[in-house]
Amino acid sequence: MPEDFEQPFFDQLTLWLDPEPHDGALNMALDQALLELTENPVLRVYSWAAPAVTIGYAQRLDLLKPSLPGWPVTRRWTGGGVVYHDADHTYSVIVPATCPWAQTRPVDSYRMIHGSLAGALVSAGFDGCRLAVAEDVIDKPFCFEAPAVHDIVRGAAKIAGAGQRRSRIGLLHQGSVQQVALDATFWHGWAAVIGRHVSEMAGPTSPVQARAHELAATRYGTDSWLHEREDTPA
């Protein structure tokens, strides 16, 4: 393992296996609220109340819409392409600005997180998982049809991709793993690899819950965010 892959990445890590499925707006809002209001990095693993689509921050919904299924669509705060959330495993690595790792260069943090995840997948029995290289890259707007450098591929199939966002409040990495079956044991195992001291939380604090519902109502659930990317400083 190269030196810059040295693990664990975080001294303190909180694991949240969110047991309650949410709609797209609240899922996106919970990630941002955790980034704003938690002191330690968080690995959040979550699910969807119904099949859903998320699109990257910079994508244009009007160009994508003819090719999308009739599922609810939410715009992420992070980049990347179109992701279908149905049978996937969705997770976020949330690193507040108070953690030095939040200053890791974008290309490095993406590579390091996916390198670690690929190693965990191989250890879990999914042989052949590796990081995509330039020869694997395909330029399409749909995330899992278009491997990017440092996505995770297995054979000819892309099985994990992500989008990132950096701001003054820290680093948000939102990822999806597809075409493999993972359970809580896998996420506990990976958390123990990337965090030196791992604690598990049953649910968010009241301030995080309140902020998430506010963000779902005023940002992620609004037409202006979905269609026009109207943003507020964060």
C-alpha cells in the first residue's frame, strides 16, 4: 500500500448505520447537517424510502430528464453523475473542517477513500475489485455507465463511484456501491480500517435533526435547487 494510503485516516470516527429509509431531500440534508454540526468524521450508511435518482451538482436536469425513470429526483451538493438508488448501498464520509484530513487534495481523498473501500471489498470476498485507470474511463452522464479514474471496477463493471464537495465547513464524500451484497458487518469492518477509534451512534442529535429538516425544506426539496442550483454559502 503506498505511503499516502496509510490507514486509519481518522483518529476518531463515528459510524452511523442509519436504520430509517428517507426520501432524497432528507438524505442529502442529513449529510450536510452532519458536516455542519459534528466534531468528528462520520461514516453514514443509509437507504431510500423508494427508488430514487440523484444528480450531480453541476448537471442539467432538463438535458437528463428524457433518459430518467419516473422516480423522484434530488440534486446532490456533491459532483459526479446520475446515480440510481434502488438496490445500491449508499454511504457518506463526512469530514468537518476541524479535522486535518479535510484538507486532503481532492484527487488524493477520492483515491484514498476508494482505495480503502476496494481493499475492504476484496477482504469481504469480492475478488477483482480495483481502482479504475485512464483506460477504463468512459465519458457519459450516468455514473455507473461511466467509470472515472479512481472509481472501483470489478471486471468490466463499475461497482462504486462517488461525488465530493469541499467548502469552509469541511469535506463531504457521497458514494454508492452497486452489484454486490453488503451487510452491517462489512461497514463495521471498513469503519475499523479507516478510523483508529470508532464509536457508533444510534441517531443524530436534536440540532442535527432540526437542521436537516430545515435544509430539506429550504434547499434539497425545492424546485429552485433541483432545476437551477440556487445555492447558499456554506
